[in-house]
Amino acid sequence: MRIGRIIMKWIWSLIPLFILATMFVGCSGSESAGREEQTMPAFFMKPTEPIAVMPFETENALSNLGTQLSDEVIVNLLEHSPTTKIIPATIVRSFLQNNAISPAGFPDAHSVHSLSQGLKCKYLLTGNLYTSFGDVKYTPTYSNRVATGSVTVRLVDCDSNLIVWAASEEASTLTTTYYTNGLPSSIYQTDGQLLQDLIKKLGYQVARNFYSHKSQ
């Protein structure tokens, strides 16, 4: 009997330690869950929430490459999700002009509010495009003409004015030029054709990045 009482006292003395250990594990699990939640996407977008796409900015204000890229992004977004409601850059540009709002630079809170009310959009997609050309000469008889480009895009929630998604993409295209007696004898693609291929690549990459982020 005395041994039995000793065993019971020993068991009862272990119960508080067991409770403390259980509480510690539970707290650790909650902290881990919190950390996991923080790695989830910052927004959830419904297909019925319209996106207004601004003409992407370029270094040359007279260039139409920004508009071409924004159109290419729209095409790729709709190919992935045809039910997505998108307001094209041409309509956004017209609205900005009619309301004396500058399309240059990142839109301020007033511009975002005006676009949201006027176009009934939930999100605003903006972007900046940079392009350049370079030549890599391997021998006196041929060289590569390389077009490189980078684009930075941001998705703004028009209700909160917060950037809920952003990404940067880079791409390049090239063509070979052959020379005879030091002069170009054949060129497979012009600079214009290189830029068109570059725009297609960047548009595809932006849309792929957008939907891979949303699917996490």
C-alpha cells in the first residue's frame, strides 16, 4: 500500500509538467501557423472584379511600345482566364485625357479614385517598360543584334490604394547579321521585328507571373 501511494504521488507530480508541455506545443503550433499565413498571397481577386489597365510608360513619351505591351498583357490574361473583366488601356487613356488626368508616373490617390468611380474598376494595373539594343560581333563576317527589355508592373486595389501585387520581368530577342567586305549582306530581322518579339515575350511572362502568384 505504501508503494502504491508513492507511485500515485509521483504520477500526480508529473501532471503539471505534462500540462505545461502541451501548452508550449500548442503555442508553437499557433506561431508556425501564423508564419505560414503570412506567406500566402496578399489578395484574393474575384473574376467579376474589373481590372483597368493603364498604358505602360516608356522612356520615350512618343513611343507606342507601352500601349502595345499593355495590350499583350491583356491578351495573355484573357487567354488564361476568359471570364476576367478587363478595361483596356485605350479606354483608360481616353478617360484620363477627358478628365485632365496625367497618365505619367504612378497614379496618386485622386487619380485612382477617379478611375475607380468613372470606370467602375476594382483594380488598376500599371507598368514601366525599358528597352535597349546592343550588338555582339563574333567574327568579321557575322554578329548578333540583341534587343533586351524589362518591365515592372503593379496592381493597385482602388478601394485601399494599396499595391497588392507587383513583379518585374526581363526578356531578350536576337537576330544574326552577316557581312560581306565589312558591309551587312543579310539581316534576318529588323529592329522593329525584334521589338515585337520582345513585347510578346514580356506580355506572356507578366501574365504567367500574375496567375502563378494567384494560384499559390
